Amino acid sequence: MDFALTEEQSDIRAAVGRICDRFGEDYWLDRDRNGGFPHDFHAAVAEGGWLGIAMPESVGGAGLGVTEAAIMMHTIARSPGAMAACSAVHMNIFGPHPIVVHGTPEQQARWLPELIEGRVKACFAITEPDAGLDTTDIKTRAERDGDGYVVSGRKIWTSTAQVADKVMLLVRTAPRDAGAKRTDGLTLFYTDLDREKIEVREIEKMGRKAVDSNMLFIDGLRVPEDDRIGDEGDGFRCLLHGFNPERILVAAEGIGIGQQAVERAARYAGERTVFGRPIGQNQAIQHPLAASWAELEAAWLATLRAASLYDKGEPCGPECNAAKYLGGEAGFRACERSLLAHGGMGYAKEYHIERLLREVLICRIAPVTRELILSHIAEKALGLPKSY
């Protein structure tokens, strides 16, 4: 087994790192204070050709795997942009995957090039206020109307909807109890975000102010049949192809943020002198940071293994969920320990650690909670009865 990156993967890390170097601490601190989508960062990533890293070469993508995408997102997360930078681009990586797997050649040619080139931004509207993680309980409806559908309902935690041109939208086209399984009757669309029919209302939140999260209120949105991905009623199965890549990428992002925090804390501890010696000489400072270094390394190996399984087409649900769990937990502990290593200055915005702590929390909550991950692993890996 060789755990080293290939030459191509090392080149990806270096090229993406050079883009991130153009957007330093001051840029992201300003975005954290004042908001505003980082359009110039998004454009720079698009100009480098990286928005299509895991999309087919036939539509202008790089045709690489989720492993390479994870390396890319890990590099971005480890830069000063952290989760704000990641969230500006990672929808392009996992979000269109149902189009890549289930879209017709015509749909792929129509939709993917403009995403890859950065001419269009998309958002992901799945979650609903009353359904939460129970996706099968969504209420947003699409009624047949001639050669298309009319959609009405609500969505929540839809990131980038303030700036998006397109929306990946999961709806009900049949009642929940109409099919043999609870997932029957769900249909997936990728369509124009028509702001005359969709009210986008931003949610004030704890962190990542640069990338908006929103509630959507949909009233009479017309969707042509050509904007449906896969068969009617088969939307949940189509959507599944984006779930495992998303978990892998979020794991990589949590790990990168945690590693950035530990690096900042180690640098501070080596420079900060109290009682005539660097605080980094004290084991009470050293040991928590060293433990986080080890935890993050282990989580990264688990993430690369999950990505490798996915790219080989092998079953990998528990592994992808485990990577997301380990990455989120290790990243959070690393940021917490790094803030404490800074003492009072960890609370100051100029040291960036408090921002990293706020942003890394996303990796524990979204797109699925720690508790649901553990329930999934208990069922799928350990053979225990389903608990949810």
C-alpha cells in the first residue's frame, strides 16, 4: 500500500494552493465581517479549470475522481479561506453528480459546461423546515401540467441561493404512502431559479458569512419535463449519487480547517513567551495539539480510503460516513484546542482561530449529524437493527 500522493495529485495540490495564496487572511477576515459572496475567488478557481475536477472530459471537465476532488477541497480548507472558501465552490463538485450519473447526454451538454466555466452558479434545495434529516417526509409538491410541472413548497438551508442561477430541487410527485418504499414518489429537477416564483430569504447564522444560507418559498414555479433528472418518482435514488461524495468532501474540509488551526496554534505557542519561556515548551500546550495532529492524520487516511473505494465503484457507505464523522470531530477538537492554546487572544478576530472554530462546526452538523452517521454505521457495518 502506498499512501503517498501521485505526481498528478501533488500537482493538483500545488496548483490549487497557488490560487488560494492570492486570497489571504485580510480578504477572508473582511468577508467574515461584512459578508458578500467571494465571486473573485470562485472565478479564479473556475479559470484554473478546477470547478469541473470530477466532471466528464466530454463536457469540459477534468474527468478525475472524488479522491482528487477531496485533495482539492482539503487544500482550500487548509488555506485562510477555510469553510467560506470551500462553500463557494464545493457545490460544483458533489451537487451536479446526479447529472453526471443519471443525466441524459443532452442534459450534461446543456448544464455542465456552464458550471465548469463558472458562468453559472447552482444551489442545492433538498432540506425542508418540517422534515429535517427525514428526506422522505418532504412536502414540496410538483404537479403535472402539460409538458412540465408546477412546483410549490418550502426549502431551508439552501446555500448560495442569493447568487445562484440554477437550483437542484427534490420534490414529491406522489404521496409518501403511494409506493412500496418511503423513498418512492420523490423526483429530482435541475432548473432555473426563477426569482419571480421563488422568494429567497437569507438566514442570519453563526459563521461563514461570505456564503449565504437561505429559506426558499416556492409558489407556482414552472419546470419543463426536460429539466427532470432520471425518471419521475426515482429522484431519491438519483440523489444518492451525490451523498457519498459530499460526505468525503466535508470530511476533507473539516480536516483541512483543523490542520490549519493546529499550525496556527503551534506557531503562536513557539513565539508567545510567559514566565520566561515559550508556552509551547509546556506539555499542557504541547499534548493537546499533538493529539489533534494524530487524530487529523488518521481522519485523513480514512477519508482517502473512502474516496478510493468510491472511485473504484465499490460499496462504501459506512466508510464515507465514518470519514465525515472522523473529519468533523477531529477538526472541531483541533480548533477548540488551538483556541485554548492562544489563551485570551484566541478570542480575538485578528488571530483567525475563533473564525475557524465557528466555521468547522458545519462539518459536525451538515449534511448529516453525528448521531445519524453512527446509526447508519451500526446498521450497515455492524448488522444492528435500524434505529431511525
